[in-house]
Amino acid sequence: MRSITATLLVWTLVLAGAAQQAPPRAPQTAPRPDDKPQVLTATKGTTKFTATATEVVEDVILKDKSGKPIEGLTAKDFIITEDGKPQAVKFCQFQTLEEATSTPAPAAAGPAVKEETIAAPAKPDPSAVKSVIANQISPEKAGDLKYKDRRLMVMFFDMTSMPIQDQMRAQTAAQKFLKTQMTKSDLMAIMTFSSDVKVVEDFTDDRDKLNKDIKGLIIGEGQGFDTSTADDSTSDTGAAFTADDTEFNIFNTDRQLSALETAVKMLGSLNEKKALVYFASGITKSADNQAQLQATVNAAIRANVAFYPIDARGLVASAPLGDATKGSSGGSAMYSGSSARAATSNFQGQQETLYTLAVDTGGKALLDNNDLAMGIVQAQKDISSYYILGYVPSNDKLDGQFRRIKITLRPELAAKYGQPKDYRQGYFADREFTKFTSADKERQLQQALMLGDPVTDIQVAMEINYFRLARDRYFVPITVKIPGSELAFAKHGGAESTQIDFIGEIKDEKGKVVQNVRDYIPVSLKGETAAQLAKRPLGYDTGYTLPPGKYDIKFLARENVSGKMGTYETKFVVPDLTAETTRLPISSVVLSSQRMDMSSAVFSTQRDKKLEAANPLIEDGKKLVPSVTRVFNRSQDMYVYLQAYEPTAETTQPLVATVSFIRGKVKAFETAPLQVTEGLDAKSKALPLKFDVPLNKLVPGKYTCQVNVIDPAGQKFAFSRKEVMVVQ
């Protein structure tokens, strides 16, 4: 059982002392959507110097006269120029792709097996949490080749352009390819487009998983965006007036082309050559769609993706006045032949757009062929073994301009093999963060969250606690701290402002997303508050309800003036306290130096009332702010909060609790015993325990703070230890 998540609680400017500053960190440059950064590191003694440079990666296919890949070349054999200026080739790798078909092993002899029936796709789980990451194509690490010696192909099903019979035909063709033509080098991904672009499966060679995904496609999905015409081929409906749907056709075509652009931008994070096999029943294009068509082609070239469109209608023999799927046209057009000419022109125009997508990106279109699987085979054959070349461009300006690339072989090799032709002819340079579009910024966040390595431009600290709400539900408050000194602010009208973006996911031990967060908070500070920010952290709170289990949380924050980002990732456990029989079950222990009035936050967003009601750290309009760093000043009081649970009790069973401070092996201080005789919550069976501990009796130093809870009647006890630092 899983409860729906809570979102944002409140932003706070933590008024703790400067002693809570975070420790120093190692710098690292944030990745940009289209960067291929190469990290160069030099170490001397105990000092480590790190620099990051943009790296351009090119894929080059070289074949001899017989069509076989040319092997054995090195970086010295290639000459690369960018805008006419020679570039030094930093690395050269040959990708070896096997061509032998990998067919499934035949089943062992035995009793006859009934023909497989295609089961109806499973209904979606209404309680499933949608991933906060729209881009599910896992990116590569900086300077890495994630899929070495593998062929990357994507099957993209445009459900909006295909009627039901064409969707079924495309589904069958994809299954045929997986069964009979897929090789050991092939990695396949599956995407669909209906209301939005969906990544059904990331790149994998698991044939069974891919086949299951293909079978799971919902036939009939995406209908309602059919292209209608307003020419002589239009069906005669008998209506007195026929609306001109031209504007709707322009919109629908732009949606299809924009979906392809979104898909190739997802694939742009991978250095290898990619083929996108596009199943569609043609694309109707007019002059008004030319801008979007060019944007899609440019995005594909930039991402090193070739389109392989497949007309899912196959070989069509149309009757002069149309087939039985629609009504005949009326008026004189059906007698003059203009109706047949208009229908033929529309059909050819739809195929012409598919052909344009293929030719302009280096792919091939499969038109007028009933064996749709041949289109996938064509993409497979075109991506043979190839070279991956990398260089650091001499022009390091972040201007977003197009850079033209020319790759040639040394003269003696060119005379023998000819010059390479199959490679990307240029790319668009990176841009400064301030020139990013909103789509660029969102894609940067998503890719950074998916990368295996953390981003550490900003240090992010987090504390995770848990409190029992019911037998199978726990409230998990999460507190995030970001040092204010690491944030960049823009000045506007006497105020300093920025925007902080947050993105994160919580996954269970099976890797399934169970909760997520996607938030952005505008920050505007003035006067003394802005001056104090350099010495104090900013805090962000949120909370979730989760069942007992093991979880993995990954959280990323970015400030939107300089684009600096920081990642935090950890594993945590929500224990099943109901199963605890030998010890007294208790919650997390929260240590704090601040109770904040909810109405006096420096800046906040709309608060979730249900979330606030479930959060035990909020009481009487004030919130106990956990100390993430656990550094306290002697002049402060330490607030200690926890809950003990009495699952079988109807009334409060008295408890006794103390807080001790241990330095080394010596108990430096212990509070007087706290006796709790009332306050049991009838629903959660929680008994709150609260301490207010003055720290002026402790000398500065490091301590172990131990909380002891005893149940005299039940003869049970529990304790919790945390390391704290007391400063002057």
C-alpha cells in the first residue's frame, strides 16, 4: 500500500549560527544538455587539479569497394577541420558490430504446444507514481562510451498518425524483427507518441522484454488526430457546410514533427550513432510546417540520429473514388477526375515528408512495401562497424553557433579507400546557461539526475526521518540544506533574487519510483537578510507517506542565475515498528536548535494542509527545523523530539526518558528523567517525547548524544545515538 505524496512544505532562511556551515567540497562543472565534456585531471603529490573541456564526438563509417568495414585505422589517419581550422584528434575507437542474426534457441522436443495467443494488455496501476524524469533514455557519463560495440536502434510508434489496422501491422513487423533479425550487437529502445512522447523501454538486448513491450502497445491509442482535407477528395457528408480544417492539420503535423524532435533530443545524450525507425501512416505537410520540419531535422543531425521512416500502410492500391473506409466525394469532382488527382496528391505528399526526414538525416524510407520489418533491417544494415573520433575544439566560445565539420583521410589512404562521406557534417556549439531555453534547462535537470556520478557545484545536505501514522504507513519528512554562500543572485530594483529548481525521486529496492518531487522556488531577499545569506544556509522541506521498506533517494538542486547544481543520493530504511517485540519501538530522533513560526518564513509556497496535519514536527503553527549538520552553539538550547509507540495500548503506558552527552568514554551531562504519563494518539499509538536541553554546561567539542527510553511496566527499552558538535 502506498499513499500519495506530499509536495512542498516551506522555504526557510535558517537563522542558526555560522557554525553550521558545510565543509569544503571538490568543484565540478555542471553538465549542459548538449555538452560532451572531457574531464582532464592532473595529480601532483596530494594536490589534485581538475579541468573540464567540451569534447566533440563524431561517428564515421568507412567501407571498402566490396561494402566491408575498413579496420585498423588510428587517430593519425584522420584529418578533422572545424570551420576550416585543423583539430587535434584526441581519441579514435573502432566499434565492432556483429552481423550474424541472433535467433532464439529452439524449444526442446516434447508435447505439442498450443499456438500463442496475445493477451490483452494489463490495465495500468492507478496507484503507480509517474517518474519525474520525462527523459528515460539513460545518458552517458562525461567522456564515456556507454554502448561500445553495440548498434543503437529505436522503434518509434506514432499512434496519432496510424489507424488501427496500421498499428496492428506495425506491431507485427516489430515482433517479426525481434524474432528473426535481431543480432547480438543490437540494442533496441521503444518509444510511442499519442498524447505525449513516452519511452516504453530504454536500450536493451533482452528480446523477451522487448517483445512483451511490443505486445503491450494499446491498439487504438492516439486516435482522433486524423488529417482531414478540404479539397476535391473530401468526402461528401451531406452537410450544408463543410468546415475548413486546414489549421487543425497544420497543428497536428507540427505535433508529430515536434514529437520526433523531442525523441532525438533524448538520444542526443549518447555519443554513439543512432537509428530511429519511425512507424507512421504518412505525414501531411504544408508550407506552414516547414519551420518545424527544419527544426526536427536540425535536432536529429545535432544528436547524430538518422531517421528510417516506415509507411505502415504498405503497398496501397486506391480506388479512384476512395475505398470503403470513408465516403465518396460529391459534386462534379468525381466525374472530372480532380477528386482522384487530389487523393493521389495527398498520398504522395504524405510520403514525401517521410522521404525528406530520411534523406536529410542520412537514413532511408521504406515506402510501398508490405513487409514493414524490412525497414528495420535497412537501419540495421546501414549502421555497420564504425569509428568514433573525439576532439576538443579550438574554438571554445559558448555562442550556440553552427560549426561545420569536415573529416578526411590521409592522402595515401584516401587514394586507396576514398574519402569518408557518412558522418555528421557539423554541430551547434554549446551556449551559456543564461541563454538556455526552458526546454534546455529542464533537459539539463533530468539528465543530471539520471547520471551515475553526482554533480557538486552546490553542496546539498539532507536529513531523513520517519514517524508511524498507521500499521502500514509512515510519514517521512525530508529536510534539505544548501549553503547560502554557494548561491548566485541577480540584482533587480535593490533586491537580490534567483530561482532554485528541485528534482528528485524515491525508488524502492526493486528500482520502482514510489515518490518524486519537481519544484521551483523564486527567492528574493533585501537588506540585512540578503547580507546574512553568505553565512547561513537555505532550507527546503517536504514529506512523503511510505510503507515500511528499503529505499533509495536521489535529489538535485539548481540555482538559475549561474546554473550551478548539486546532487544528494543515499539509501534509507523505513522499519516495520509493528513487528518489533523485544524492544520498545521508537521513531527517528530529531535534534534541532530552532522552532520556526510557519507564518514568518522568509518565502514560502502554497502549503499542503494534509501534509502539515501529518507532520509531527509542526505543532501550534510552529515547525521544529531539524539540524542537518548537527552543529550547535553553547548559547543555544537543543530541542529533542521523538515518538514511542504502544501498539496494543488503549491508554497511555507511562514511560521514562533521558538525554545524555558522552565524550569519549565519559558521560559529560545527562538530563533529569522525563516521565510521560499522557498524550497517546488513539490512531497511530504514538506517544510524543520532547526535550529542551540547555547546552551552556557543555564545553566545546564532539559528543555522542544518546536518548534513552524505558517502559517500566512492559520491561522494554530503546535508545538512539547521534554524533553532535558543540561550538563556542
